[in-house]
Amino acid sequence: MSDLLLLILSIIGFFALYWVLIGQWRWNKQMREVEMRKIAKEIKEKAKKGKKK
């Protein structure tokens, strides 16, 4: 009985660890892409303003 409980808790722990590590990596990747798009947009806007002057 205790072996089964240990197995179940180990599986839950593995999935929790996977969710935290892989989920955080994906979240960071997604946020980095959004930030890069913002920076690119700002650079384009500054370039347009520079050409108008």
C-alpha cells in the first residue's frame, strides 16, 4: 500500500515539476517574443518620425 502511495505521489511530483519548468520556459519564450515585437514597433515608429522631419 505504501509503495503504491509513493508511486502516485512520485508521478504527481514529476508532473508538477514538468509543469513548472516547461511551463515557465514556454511563458518566458512567449513574453520575450512579445517584448521583441514591442521593441521592433518602437524602432519602426522612431524611424518614421525621423524620415518626416
